[in-house]
Amino acid sequence: MVKRGGDMTCPACKGERFIHMDCPRCGGSGLRTITEKGVKKTYKCEGCGGSGYVEYVCPTCHGCGKVRG
């Protein structure tokens, strides 16, 4: 019989339940630059809402922040 400990903080998300990553659309800047008819226009990134990062539910703890020890 294997003895197990209690729940412990998830090592992947450090208990925050989400993984924060640079936005793949803007590369973390929060802005997108588009050239239309020779004119550059800068917009808030639609992928991250201008924050520069996106959050994903942690795949290790499935968003609960803890794993079995």
C-alpha cells in the first residue's frame, strides 16, 4: 500500500489556477498595427484586450490550484 500526502499547491500554476502567457496575436505588446492603403493604424489587440497576456486554465490541476501529494 502506498501512503499519500494531502493536497498540495500545484507546481505548474503555483496555486493561481491559471497559466499566464504572452498573447500569441500581439506578442505581449497589447497592440496590433495594421497598414491600410499605406496608412499605419494601431489598435488594441483583440486577442488579449490590450493586456498583452492571455490566461489558460492550468492543465495540471484543471483550475483548482491543488494537486494530490
